[in-house]
Amino acid sequence: GAGAGAGASGEKPGALSRCCSACSKSVKKMDIKKILWIMRISNLMNVVLFGCAAASGFLSWEGSIVQLFLACYVCFFAFLLCAFELRTNLWSKYFEKLFGFMYSFWGRALFLCFIGSLCLALGHWVTWLVGILTVINACFNCFLICQHPGFKAMGGEQQPSADPGKLDIPAVAAYLKAHPTVAAQAVSNTTFEDRPQPNAPAAPSRSSNSSTTA
């Protein structure tokens, strides 16, 4: 009995557990910019699927007002997600005022789940497929958010909603602490002339040089 218990406790993890562990390690090693690029591409591909779902809803319309409204909502939200992911200056100020949740990584993942539920409610096999793929994409976004330490540095542990291009000093310090290799590379790339010298004499101005020459 004791030997069987010892054998069970020393049992190796399954294939799924090893696969998840390997994916988690690879995600943590990736650069945050690459992670954001992957999320953007997957969301833009999802926009194309939303277009297919909306088209299927319109083409299979049989007079139901609810189905018509759902297809219109899917079209609108697909346009909203596409305009946000393309980061056009024309729409940025409106997004900040009206759709602030889009700047939150968690908010965007929940937004994908919401649109996926609308696709499932359209009741066609194409829209069901789009809805399932959208939920998978939302779970993929959540997996990246939970596994990569850069998202915590960009906006805190509970709500990572900060713009990666506008990090404040504590957020930068937290990111460098989570990525010591990046910090070491930044220090090595800093030349001696770039570092402030407290006892260095001030450089003479041009005006003083011209007066001395005269």
C-alpha cells in the first residue's frame, strides 16, 4: 500500500500538463512587444470571422428582428475592434472617451467573449463556428495576459490597462525587475558620455570663446 502510494506520488505529469508548462515558459521568455503583436494579429483575424458571421446572419435572415439586430451588432463591434487594433489617430480620441475599456487587456478579452456570444445567438452553423473560435481567441488572450510578467508591469496585477508606450517610472522599474536581462542590456548600451558626471566642468559657451579670440 505504501509502495503504491509512493509510486502514485512520483508519477510524471501528463502530456497536457507538460505542454501547458512548456507554453507558459516560452511565453514568459518572449518580448512584450511580440506578445502584443501576436494579440493584435489574432484579434484582426477574428474581425474577419465576425464579418463572415454577420454576412451569414444577413443571408440566412427569415424575417426575425432579433436576428437582424444581432447581425448589425456584430458588424458594429467588428468595426470597433478593427478600428482600435489598427491604432488610427483619427479614432483614438473617440476611443479614449467612449470606449475606455478597450485600453484594458482584460476588458478587450471580455469584449471578445461578448461578441462571441452574439455570434452563437445568431443560430447558424457558421456563426456557431465563429463564436467558438472567438471564445478560444479570448481564452488565448487571457492565457498570454496571465502568463507574461510584462502585463503586470504595464498596469498592475489586478487591472493591466496601461498603454505600453506611456509607462511611468514605477511601471518601468517593475518591468525591468521582472526582466533582468533587458535591464542589463540597457545598461550595457549606455555609453560613458551618456551618463551624468557630477564633477565634470561646464563646457565653455561660444560667446566666451569668441570674446577670448577677439
